[in-house]
Amino acid sequence: MKLFTSLTTSIIALTISTAALAGTQSPHSVGIQLGGGNMEYKGEEGEAYGTSYLFYNYKFAPFYSVEVGLLGGTDTDWDCKERSGEWKCYSDDDRHDLFELAADDLELSAVVVALKTDLSLSKRNKLYAKAGLSYYNYEIELNKTKIADEDGVGFMLEGGWEYRWDMGIGMNAGLQYHKMDDLKSSTLNVGISYAF
């Protein structure tokens, strides 16, 4: 009889806890954001700039999450054309004056660790803000010759809006600012994520 009572109590407790968890959203999510904006290097405006940001987010409290992401970026001043059956890519700007330097290419990569907080507007809508540190590396080149090759620790800020459906798929739009010593970027991002 004791075994039956213990087993019944365990099953009821498990059922109640499973039902309670089913009503909450998963704390884990992954996503990708694509963005575009502008850059500034040593106070000089740069060309148009494109980014991709792949991230994992863990919600450890009702309004707080920790996020780890990989950021990649490049200037977008390139044109690709097919010639004699092969695709060739060239700079659109023959002046080579990225950041008022004799340069025609910028490549950026960074690992980001951020704290994210959100404010619910409704069941599916919320505003969010992120602040974090990044370990970055960027290269500025002219005709594949490096002019600058910098790495270090910078910081990132982002604020925006997110919408998540009951099935776990979400979308977001936000503004991101990233400072990496002499290089700064400001981008408008749109993304998709999945909570699992």
C-alpha cells in the first residue's frame, strides 16, 4: 500500500510539474540576425556595412537572459559580375577611399557575450535591450594588402522589438551599436529565432 501511495503521489507531482512547464516558454533559443548600416574608423565615415549575427540565448530569470554570439561583418561596396563563364568580384569604388584611407576592404569577426533584458508588451510582443562585451578582430586592406589588423575587447549595445509565436519561432528588429577601439558600427538588424 505504501508503495502504491508513493507511486501515485510521484505520478501526480510529475504530471503537475509537466503541466506547469508546458505553460512556460523554453529558456533556450537560437537565432540569426542580418543587418546593415555604417562604420566609422578614427572619426572618418566608411562605406555601407553588412553584418550577420548568430546567437544562443539562455533565459535564467523572468526578465533576464545571457547571450553568446558570433558576429561577422564586411563593407558592402563590391560588385560581382560573370565574365567568360566565371564570377569575378570588384570594388564599385575605384577611388579606394574607405575611411579616407587608401583601402578597399574591411572584414570583421567577433565573439559576443551579452546580458539581455526585456519588457513584455503583450503575450507575444516585447521590447528588449542588450549590453555586452566582444572579443573582436578586424582587417582593413587595399588590393589584399593589410593596412590595419586589430583585435581586442570592445562593447556592444542593442535595443529593439521581438515577436514570438506559441510554436517557438520568433522575429525581431533592432538597432545595434558596436565599439571596437578605433572602429565603430551602427546597424539596423532583422532576425529570426527559435525557442527549444
